[in-house]
Amino acid sequence: KLKSKLAGDPWKEILDANLVYLMFPIWAGNSVPAMNAFVNSEKSNFEGKEVILVTFQSDPSMKNSDKVRAYIGNLVSKHG
């Protein structure tokens, strides 16, 4: 659940978007800090947008994949 500092203003990039793909790896069974920071910021606003989550990971057992997708999905819902 760590966050990292993001460069620029990535939230501005999706202001006019109707469809947003959030694509990110799952590392060691967790979401990456950059995605945590993007979706759980006071600047996050997904209102009126369709958001598609795309995850990938090298673990063939897909450890925690469902939990990570639910966590990020809940944050997206919380912000619109």
C-alpha cells in the first residue's frame, strides 16, 4: 500500500477521457506504489469514466491477483 511520488500531473492526462485503462504489474503479490499513488490521491477523479484494470505478473499462481484488483477497483470507485 506504499505510494511513490509521481512526476508531472498524470491526473490531467485523463480529464477529458471517457475510457481509462489502468495497466500495472503486481509485484510480490501487491500493487505497485505508483498505481497506489495515482488512484488514491486527492487529485484522482474517475467520475463519469469507464475504468478497465489490466494487471500482469510473473507468478504463474497469480498470487493475490484478485485482492490487488479489488483493492485498486475500490480506490477507483471511491474517487468517482
